[in-house]
Amino acid sequence: MTTNERKDHKVNAIGDMAVSRRCMVFAVLAACAAEGRTITYGQLAVQIGLPPKGNNMGMQIGTILRDVFMFCVERDMPYMTSLVVYKSGGDRGIPGGWFWQLVDETLPEENTGGVKVYTNATREQKRSVLPGMQENVYKYFAPLV
């Protein structure tokens, strides 16, 4: 194998791993939704083979969650990434700022008047709308009985 072939193989392997992790995240979140529960960033990271904390985990999981979020939006599915929440601190139990920014970016402007409704919301406001978002996910992925 030549040096260029090794580089190409390595790039393909990294790309395959990224696709695999997105699929894993989708599967984990679908299972959480079917069970009617949330998952913390650290728990999700461990389940897909990332470290449970740290900047590297945050950057990697953020990229993956953005991709899963957009996959859902493009298919008119509820925001399944709303199930990924902080474990502690003032934002305990709610998704990170990236989630709210994406919600704002994907809402039709006629619904918001161009205002960043969720990005600028207080914690209390986010906590008040989050259960409805999560309930939509739970219903969508509920096991057929």
C-alpha cells in the first residue's frame, strides 16, 4: 500500500466512524424516546465511545448532534436531540445553547418575525417549552402496541 493509499484509507475510516457515530446516536436517542426518558451528554458520549467529559467530547458530540438534529428537521421529525440534557448546574435537565440556536434557525421566519425566540429565552422559558418538545419525540418513537 502506498503512502497516498494509506492516507485515503485513513480518511475513509474516519468518515465511516463519523457516520457510524451519527447512526449510533440516532439509535440511542430513539431508544430513549421509546422509553420516555432523557440522557445526559456524558451518558450519550460513553455509549458511542467518546470520553464522558471534556472539550474534545463536547466538540465531537456537538457536531454529531447537529447532524442528527438536521436529519430530523429535513424529515419533519420532532427534535429528538431535545432528549440530550445537562447533568448538573443551572441548565440541569435542559439541552445546551446549540440546540436552541438550531431550533431558531429552522423555524419559519413568519412564526418568529426573525427574532431568536429560543436562543434569547431564559432558563425558565426553555424549561416551560421543553416538555412539549420532548413529549412530541416520545409519541413519535413510542413502540407500537
